[in-house]
Amino acid sequence: MTTNQPYLHPTLIITAAHVLTCDDSMSYFSPGAIAISNETVVIVGDKKDILEQFPDTDITDLGNKVVMPGIVNTHTHVPMTLLRGLADDLRLDVWLMGYIMPVEREFVSPEMCYLGTKLACAELFRSGVTTFADMYYFEHEIAKATAEAGMRALCTESILKFPAPDAASYDDSLAYTREYIQEWQGHSLIVPGIAPHAPYTTTPEILKASRDIAVEYDVPFQIHLAETQREVEGVQAEYGARVIQYMHKQGVFEAKTLAAHCVHVDDSEIALMAEHNVGVLHNPTSNLKLASGVAPVQKMINAGVNVGVATDGPASNNDLDMFEEMRLAALLAKGINHDPVALPAKDAIRMATINGAKAIHMDHITGSLETGKRADLIAVDISTIHNAPAFRRDPNGIYAQLVYASKSTDVTDVMVNGAWTMRDKDLQTLDEDALLAEAAEFAHKVDVFLLERESSVRRKLVAIGGVEYQESFEVQAKAKITSIEALTEQLNDADKVTILKHKHYRQYDTYFYFDAPETDFLRLREDELVGEDGKAQDFRYRLTLIGPSDEQIQDGSLLISRSRYIAPSTHTLRFYREYFRPVSEHTVTKDRLRWRIVYRGVEFAVNIDNLTEPQLGHFLEIKSRTWSQRDAKDKAAVMRDLLALLGIEPEAVIARHYIDLSQDAQP
Amino acid sequence: MTTNQPYLHPTLIITAAHVLTCDDSMSYFSPGAIAISNETVVIVGDKKDILEQFPDTDITDLGNKVVMPGIVNTHTHVPMTLLRGLADDLRLDVWLMGYIMPVEREFVSPEMCYLGTKLACAELFRSGVTTFADMYYFEHEIAKATAEAGMRALCTESILKFPAPDAASYDDSLAYTREYIQEWQGHSLIVPGIAPHAPYTTTPEILKASRDIAVEYDVPFQIHLAETQREVEGVQAEYGARVIQYMHKQGVFEAKTLAAHCVHVDDSEIALMAEHNVGVLHNPTSNLKLASGVAPVQKMINAGVNVGVATDGPASNNDLDMFEEMRLAALLAKGINHDPVALPAKDAIRMATINGAKAIHMDHITGSLETGKRADLIAVDISTIHNAPAFRRDPNGIYAQLVYASKSTDVTDVMVNGAWTMRDKDLQTLDEDALLAEAAEFAHKVDVFLLERESSVRRKLVAIGGVEYQESFEVQAKAKITSIEALTEQLNDADKVTILKHKHYRQYDTYFYFDAPETDFLRLREDELVGEDGKAQDFRYRLTLIGPSDEQIQDGSLLISRSRYIAPSTHTLRFYREYFRPVSEHTVTKDRLRWRIVYRGVEFAVNIDNLTEPQLGHFLEIKSRTWSQRDAKDKAAVMRDLLALLGIEPEAVIARHYIDLSQDAQP
């Protein structure tokens, strides 16, 4: 018996061969019983005692199963269940900016969030979860779907410094969040909350405004913290502090804080979190899969931090299986610390139940089977083949069995808030077949959208944003030269040539080629503006998708007409390589002296280029924009004269692109 | 279609929405079909093509499932399924020497191996395994049970330098192995082999003799290699080489070698294994759970080593779930290398199938669905909730789904050698209920055995071996003294005192106390023999279980009678602490000047002790062995005179043990 206070009269008694309470002393009754009055646990104890104490109560006997507190999944993004397996084995930036964000921009809606939540609840029940902590958009829909499923959750609304699927600005998000909190506060299943996304997607102002709302309504404040080394370095560079210290400075910890990930935290940060009762949400699979690293869980536990386990969203996991996370948390702590006694099974079970509830600030409601808490419980069938045999001489054996041998599919029954949501593997509140069909339909739409995008490089370029379309029509000619100095002198001294501008660049061009020869190719240009001292003064990165060209020879010059899509190049070469997956790649590097001149009333760009990779030597290149065949013809004639003026014979003129010359030169 | 050679006429065609072949080009047919003739794959291809080619053949349609090659579990100890969860969250030495080995000594028998194998086969089929590689004792029984279950396996018989459960010496093991190989060679399901256990449990002679047998019969040679850092250091110290180099020097790689674990191997060792076609068996869960570390799998794959995945024995896992291992292998490679594109899902599937078969030198038989190979295949139901939704635009998506989302419990059908062993989750060749009942009975016996052992410290001591029993009966007295020098002088100068021996020790004693006050206590004594230069010359470690004593005061001296169990202390203090789990621990450290003297015809030990921890000061202690009450009385009288001779007043004599004085002095 766990207490001696006067009891409510129970409406139901559940009995089973093994009852784990996850109370402070990890009481374990075998056989045990739980007396429940509607949604509340009356008392937990030995089966015989409970049955004697309440003789006329309905009994549900769960036989040889283990009955234990429902599992708490402390960090997830439930609607992202609809994005499970969307794209895998990619770098974080390619995955996020190349796939997840474009698809979210297109598909996240109240309906998607509602459907995704119901789908997730079905999977969560099947794996023994009775409470989860969510962070996404349209949390109102998520809360609604969760409550309808009979699931318990902390639903925290995301706040971002960028426009989000459910808000044009963060002000809108804050307004939405206030209204959302007011609507759901006091609900029997839902705890609302606020979730500024992460240090790198918010500002100090957003953090403070979010904290104020959390404190005002006394609701939890969830945030992703110290997930990657890159984030740690970014915060250090921008705010001169480690991530947890930065949060502390913004007064975030005045709120009931939940910190997801905490992979890269040092001892002082751990101490700070312990001091301020910050709950840490450990996501072992996601942190491995995205190569973020392994959080120092044992250290945090030793320091007194409440650490829960979590799946993260199924787009980076790819499931909601808390048995897998529990097991992986226990295994990783040992393997990484070279300590086989680190994070024993009993502690892993604690993390998945009561400590998870503490970490999300909901332990007054759930996380253990104790008098006065809500009846959130599960039954686990330990008679399956992978559970056999079982040794019973060591009372901790039952925890080791659950963590190291049992599977989520051994969960047979789930009760949330005193109501069964799964009985003998049958979901009671959700229509699984309908959800599967709707999810398949959603995935098909996403596949069509992505297939269309993948079918053309242009669509993939558009998907990552900021593209500008240009039609270009230009005349150009080039010639091999031997002396830069002589030509430069001629250009500066030539009569009738007016020099408008002169610049010196180093240009690094990478060309991506794709499968079909007639398709576009993509150029990533990195321009270094070189000062008089020879040092780089400025940089410019540009991504240009160059469409198939229509080319003619015009008086020895090339007349080129083509379309271009120009985008700022904000990612790395590696990002683009992995995102666009070119079949081949080609690099051209040159040193360019560039003049903008006027000659006989026509504006020309004159380049004296030193092709350094591949080493093709020096070239003169003259170009001019044009608007019509007639204009092109006129300009080609003027260009021929300009070439002559600069001492270039007509037969020396080459009507080729550098990239073609460069490819000819390759082995 | 995978080949164009003339075909056998098929006896069965299996069709499914997705057919993965795991052939060299990872051909994937959707929908696909496999034509089978008895136990052999005739051809794999598009469903339409196959059905047209063989119109009058029986068809088994597996609907929307994935059909793929059966999974290869490349390293396990199947009978140890019966030891699943025997003891967890312990250090390797405590786990192995404190639990696994004592239980194996008591319970490993032909019957145990037979039962454990059948139990394992049931679990293996349920998780999609069609081939495993085993290493244990009584491999004949294991092969027999495996063949009866209709499972395919490489069964390698263990060779150890110590007596094993199935052989009194390694010569016996070698003889057994020859006979065993001769009996099973050429069997349709079983490949026999030999398995010298590990570098630290064999000798160069055993390795060479085993290699000779493997080469003579052309059978695989399996061994545990470079599992722990400690093993690496041991081999370095003993043979002056790294583990793989040491093996190479013994000529081991002339055999078809399988190396389990390879956690601690460097680049040169990896190159050596690649050169000699050594298959590596990667055990991610076991290596984390026992805190051995993480094997450099991506490096080995890059170097061209055939790396398979494995569960290891269920005593250190604690299951035989290859879906978990596949997933963990893929996740760990990313998380540990900080590279999210390391070991993508397709490679993980390859490791679990064809590369596993290559690693165990059985790829001519199994591991892929290709013309001429045996029909070893499984069906995976990907319509379960944790598999939804599925994106199909990327052909690698199917691999990601299997690795990151599917579970072993999604396996519905298993065929080995053309025969169904599981249909729609029903085992066809094994009686699961009977196996569960027999396993439960076995576990109960082990529990009884261990409970009895755990009930007394003596039994636990005996379980780890080398114990010697003594009854002791001695008279002793001690007194607090102030000057060592004066007393030493008196002793040396005293008339009638003959000094036989004199030594100087530093003694470190740790006492373990247990729950009930009347039980025994255990003393770990570390003796440092100190030379004239004050430096330690020799060490001695001794473990003494001191039984409850019968004590009387005899002329101011203590007359003590008690039993002792003395064992060499071959493990660390930490080992004993974790193995015996004392409720409290007490340390006494002293500097001891010891004389063995004869006084009035009686032999005495005279100790002048400086108690340094706790700091209790100096004591004179005199002891003599005795045989009877009468003799004890006489000796006590002589001892009183000796004390007087040394200037000790009768009232200064203390009838206490140091440990008691020491405990009195503690706060």
C-alpha cells in the first residue's frame, strides 16, 4: 500500500502478475492491483490486500502481464508522422532545407496537423505512450485531435523569427499562442504551452516575450537547445555565451522550461539546468541519425537534472517507438562512457515514466501509479518468445526484461485518464484503417509534388527559394592572347574607348551536369573582388541555372540567347551537391580583369581572363547585351572592329564557352 | 530478369508488391516475383514477366508485402537464449565470471543446447532470420536442433584452453570437432565449423591446430577478435603485436575466417582483414551493452571488408532481433562518425543479407535472391501503423523504410531452403508453447540454483572457484604501545626469545559486511612485502571469508575459534564489490613489522603494527595457533609472561580485533 489516507471508492480494480508503480521507491507488487475511481488512482498494492479492501468492485484481470505507468514521450512533432521516411540518409541542411521545409511550406495546414496527430496517437498507443510533449504549428488542431483520441499531451506552439505555416510573423504567433493557451488551459487531457523553436531561429526579444507568456499563464516553455556543435558555435559567436548560459541570461528559466536535445552541454550548463529545474528531453535515435552526437545523459542524471526520453519527430527517427528509445538510451550511456553499469534498466524505465513526467513538468498528473494521480497505465505481454525465459530471483530483473528484451509490440492495453484507449491490441478511439488510407493519400500528394520538382532542376531550385528569372540575349567573342600587359595598355590608350569601370575578380565556378544532355546545367559562382593590394575585398556567391541555349555565329562572334534562373547561393557547395545530385561536376577557376567600356556608342564588357583551373592560359573576352537580331548584328560588327583595334585577327576569334574549352582540355 | 541461362522448371512462384534481391546491383522489382524449384531460386524478376514465362505454376501471392532475402545473423550463441536476462547491467567480468560461467558450468548440457537452439530458432524465424552463425558447446546438438527446425546455420564448435562443458581438454575438443565436422559436412542446412574462442582463451598451438582442421575440411573458422581494449593490451603484452597481426602470424587467415566484434582494430589491421577476406561480424548492441565500444564499421566497409551484422548471444543483448541490429548499425555509424550520410539504409540491408552471407563464407548458398541460390526469403508487412505513410518516389525509400521504421514483428512469412518455416506469423516447424514451457522450467532451475548461492556469501565464493577450507583455533592478545623502537629492541634483546623470521609488510584490508549480522564477512587482503630500502618487493592478494567466531577470554587473551574459506584474490576489489554486493565496506590499513619467534618452546607471531587508516596508532599483537582448550590455556599463560617480558601490564591487554577497534573509531 502506498498511502494511508482515506480513499475514494474505486470504480475499477485492475490486477496483474506484475505491477510497477515507478513511485519514489520504485514499489513493485507481484501480483499487484490498482484501484481506480473514474480517472484517478485510488491505491496501488498487493493484489490480495486491494481485493480484500474493496470487495465489491469490478475487476479487470490482465493475467501474467506487466502493468506499469504509461510511457511519457517527452519531445516530438506529431504531425510530422505524415513525413516519416520522406527523405533519409541526408545531411541535416539538405534534409531540412531541401526536403522538410519545402514540403512543410506546401503541405502544413490545420487539416494536415489534425490528421498527422491522429495517426501519431494510433502509433503512440500501440507502443505504450499515454503522454507526449509536442512542438509544432497549429497546436490548436493538434490539441483537438489528441483530446479526441483520448491521449494526454503537452502541446506547445512554435514561435519563429521567420514566417511560419500558421503565422506571418512572430507577433501573430504570440497572439495565436495566447488565444490557444486560454482556450485549452484546464482541459483534462491537454496542457498548452509555448515553444520558441531554438536559439538560432529566435531572437532575445522572442525568447523574453515567450517567457512572459509562459510565466503569465504558468504553462511550460519548450525549446530545442544545444542540439548541434554548429548551434553552440553560432550562439557563442553571436551572444558570447554557451547555449544554456545565453538562455539563462534571457531569463528563460523563470518559466517551467523543457530543453530538447542538450547534446553539447558542459558541466556548468548542466549545473545551471539542475539549479533551475530545467527538464532535459533526450532523443537518442534522432541525435544519432542526424549525426548530432550523444547527449551526456548519465552526467545530467548524476547532477540531479530531470531527464526524459523522446523519439523526436518521425521524420528524423523514423518512428514513435519509446521502447526503442529507452533501450538505446540505456545502451548508449554504457557504450559511450565505457561503463557497463551506467544507466541501468531501472533508471531507463524511470526516465521513460516518472522522470519524463518531471522533465515536462507534468509529474503532478502522470508518470507513476500513485494515489491521486490520473490512471495512465499500460499492460505489457511478457509471454512472447523474445521475452523467454524470465529469471525472477532479482527484483530488478523485471526492469531489465522490459528495457532489453521487450518490444513496443508487446503492449496490449492502454488506459489514459481512466479510459481504455487500447484493449488487447484493439484501438478504442481511433479508426486505424481510415487513418492509414488518409495518410497514404497525403503521402501520394507529397510524392507527386516532389517528383514534379525532382523532374527538373529548375523546380528543385525554385523549391529552395529566392529565384529570379532572366531571359538573356548576348553577343560574345573571345580570343587566346599571350600578353595581358600589352592588351591592357592598348585598351587604356585606345582612342574612342571610354572606360566606365574596372574591377579585378577571382572567379571559382562549379558546373553541375544532369542526366539528360538537353537539360539545364547549374553554375555556382564564387566571385572574389580583388583590391589593389591583391587581397580579396568582397565576396559574392551566385547560383545560376542556365537553360539550353540557342546559339548562332554572327560575324565570328557567338550570338547567344538563353534563359537563366538566378538565385543567391546561401548554402555550401556540398549542400547543393547533395541536394541536386548532379551526375557530373566540372570546375573552372579564373583570374578576371574586367572593364566596362563604351566604344562607338555601344557598351561592352571586356574581360582579360587567366584560366587557372584547368590551366588554359589567357583570353580576351568581349560581351554585350542585345535585344534583337538586328541589334545583335550591329553589335557584332562593332565588336569585330573593337577586336581589330585591340590587335586581334578575325581568324583568332573563338566562338566557344570557357566551360567547353575546359572540358575539351580534360583527359 | 537476373540471368539468361536455361532454367529449372519452377514448382512455386511467389509474388509480392516489392521484391528486393540484394544482388550485386540491388535489383528491385515492384511488383515482383520469384520462381522457385524445390529448394532453389530459378529466377527473380518483374511479376508480369515471370508469370508469363511460367504460366502453369502454383502461385503464392504475398500481396503488398516486401519479399527479400532472409536475414543472416552472423554471430550468436543460440543456446544462450536460455540465459537471456540472467544478469544485466554488470561489468563484463562480474557478468561473465560471476554469473554466466558458474551457470554454464552447472547447466550446459546436450539437452540445454538442444532446447536453447530450438527456442532461439523460434525467435529468429519471427524476426526474419534464415541463417545464423553460432559458436558454443555441443555443436552437434545445436546442428541437430537447427536442422529439425528447418533453419540454416553455420555451427562452429568452441575450442578453449580451459576445460569446457563438452570437453575436459582442448585435445578432446579438437577430437570432438573432427568427428562433428565429418558428421555434418554436406548437410543441406548445416555448415559445420571450428571456433577457437578468442586470443585470451587459446594458445598459438590451439589456433594453429584449429586452423589445420578448418583448412583440412575446408570449413569456416570463427573467433572473437579485438572485442575489448583490455584484450588488445593483453595480446600486445604477451605476443608483442596487435590482435589481427597476431592472428595473421599464427596463419589463421589461411582458413575461411570469421572475426566477431573487431571493435578495437586500426587501419593496418583492417587492411590485413580485407586482404585475407576475413569476414567481420558487427555486434552493435552487445558492444554497447558490455561497454566494449563501437566498431569502425564504415572504415571497414570502405576498405572492402565484408561486414555482417549480428546480435551476439541473447545473454548480452538481450534478444535475437536483427531489425534492431541493422537499425542500430546504421544509426551508430552516423552518430559516432558525425556523418549523417554514413552507412545509409541500403548498405545496412546489404550488411544484414548478402554481405552477412559473404562475411560467414556462405554467399554461394544464401544472402540474396538470385538464380541458383537456395530459396531463403522473408515477407515483411509494411502496412502496419509505424510504417505509415510510405513515400515511393525515391527507389531507396524502401530500404530506409525497412531499416528505420519497420520492426522484426512485421515479418509474417519465412522460407528456408524452399520450405516455409513461418506462414502468416504461425511457426510451421516448432511448437512455441512447448518451448516456452520448457524454457520457463529451465529458468526456474537456474533461479533456484542462484538463489541458493546468493543466500550465502560462502556459496557465491565457491561459485567463482579456487576455495580452500580451514578451521582455525588461535590465542591472541594485543596492546596499545607508544614506542616501536623500544619494543623492537626489547624483542631482539630478550633472553629466551628465539627469532625465526622477520618481515615488514604493508597490509591493506577491505572488509565486506552483509545483511544479517550473524553472517560471515569477507576480507580482501593486499600484502606488500617491504624490503630494507622501504620499497615494495612482493605482493600477495588473498580473499578470506571469515565465518562467525566463537570467542572466549583466556587469561586476558582472546581464544578464537572459527572457520575460514580462503581463495586467491584474482579479481579486482571492484569486481568483488559488484559481485558480492556488500551492504557496507570497511578499510583497515597498517604497517606491520612481523616476527616469528619461539619463547619457552611455544611458537608465536609477534606483530608491531602501525594502524594508518584509520589512524589508531601503534599496537603490539601476539598470536599463536592452538589445537585444544588445554593447549590454548597453556599458551595463553606463556603469552601473558611474554607480554610481561616485553613490558606490557596485564591491564593494558586489549581483547579486540583491529576491525572492531577501527569501527569504534569511525564517526
